[in-house]
Amino acid sequence: MEVQRIAAVNDLSGFGRCSLTVSIPVLSAMGFQVCPLPTAVLSAHTGYPNPLVRDFTADMEGFLNHWESLGLTFACGYTGYLGNERQADVLEPFLRRLREQGALRLVDPAMADHGKLYASCTPDLVQAMARLVALANVATPNLTEACLLTGTSYEDVIAATDCHSAVEKMARELLAGGCGAVVVTGVESGDIIENCVLASADAAPVWVSGHRVDRHFAGTGDLFASVLCGWLLRGKGLEEAVNRTVGFVCRTTAATAEWQENGQDGIAFEPFLRELN
Ligand code: PXL
């Protein structure tokens, strides 16, 4: 049996369950070989005060060149958090190469939440992420990121009595920019959380919802994108893959809320990994 390989481009944060410390265990449990390309190395994610941060930009091209010299091919490239906008210059040709090879390109433009950019992210990074999203066959922005990528006011969207049409409009804009399919995650509505799945430009959007836990957990988007990536590579259609992903994220979030005090410590998904087998 051949194990499919995934190039996982994301930061390595030592504490706080996000990015690579989510993708590697999740996608390994789902049967894939994960090859990490770190964008930055941090002692803990930026939701904690004063993390030690080492940018990895200078070595990313060398990493990819070495992989190429080894003749490595990937079933999928999955990109997440970037340390700065220049990293997109390195990743664009890599995603183009993956596109030529027919590999899955999942771009999770991890840079913002709850209407605000993360502390380390700049407006230039938003433009850089938009270039990567245009090369994806699936992108997974949360609501805030979808607004930033399309120049839409987050406040206006959440204030709308029915934000569904505004979210659909943003998803269509991202498809018009070149992205193959979009899942806009984390649209909160009372005690449910909704995700807008737009599988193609001529499809109708499908809304997939789960029970909302009234707490914030770091790394939720990373868990979502990782599990989704696994189900897509296992051959599920987008809607089915999102359904399974929402189920897993909601179950693990609800369980974590029962036993873990600090949401910054992330979702305690480890006891549930066997469900992904
Ligand atoms: O989960 C998103 C994320 C990823 N990587 C780093 C972060 C965050 C969110 O704060 O700080 C370094």
C-alpha cells in the first residue's frame, strides 16, 4: 500500500495546539505522511503574551528545493499561517507546480478571527494570502478572513439580519478570483455555528451547521482544515467531507469545554483521533 504524502506549510508552535501540532497528528491518524515546511517556529501561538518567534522565510525556498532534488511528489499541499507576505512569493510557484501535477491544494488563510487580524499579521499579508487562495482548489477562510480577502466590512456582515447572502457573495468572489471551491467557516447564529460550502461557480451554496460551544478555542480553524484535508484526500466529496469535519470539530470542542479551563490551550482532540481512522 502506498501512503500518500502531504506538504504541510504552517508554523510550528510548541504550545497551544494549532497549525502543525494539529495537522501532523490528525493527518497521520488519517493515514497520510505529513511533511512539514515550517513558516515560523514559536514557543507558543500568538494568543499567549510574549511568545518567542523565529521567522523561517529565509530557509523556505531551500527546503522546497531540497525536496525537489529528492524527487518528492505530493498528493496535496496544505498551507496555513504565514510569518510574512514574502513567504507567499515562495509558495506561489510551489502551488503552481502542485496544480500542474494535479495535486490537491488546500489553502487555509489563517490570519484573523472575530473581526481582527492576529497580532503578527499585517494588511500586506492579506494581499499575499489572497494570491495563494487564488491557486487553491479548496480554501477555508473563517468569516473574518473571507471579509478581509474580499474587502467586505465584517461589522456589516454580522449586523445583517440575514448574513447568508453576504457570505455567499464573498464565497463567489473568491471563486471568481480563481479558487476552485470555498468553505467559509464559523458563521455564528445563536446556538449553532454554520459553514458555507460553495463547491463551484455554478453550484448553490450548502450550509452545514453544528452545535456551537460558547467559548473560544485556539486552533479551531487548523483542526477544521486538517480534518477536511484528510477526508478530501480519502475521496469524499466536498459536502460529505465538510459534514464529517463539522461533526468532529463540534464533538471535540464540546468535550474540551467540559474539562479544559483555558481556550488558548486549544482543542483536546487527542483522545478522539481514533475516530478518524
Ligand atoms: O490558529 C491560528 C494561528 C496559527 N499560528 C499562529 C497563531 C495563530 C492564532 O493566533 O498565533 C502562530
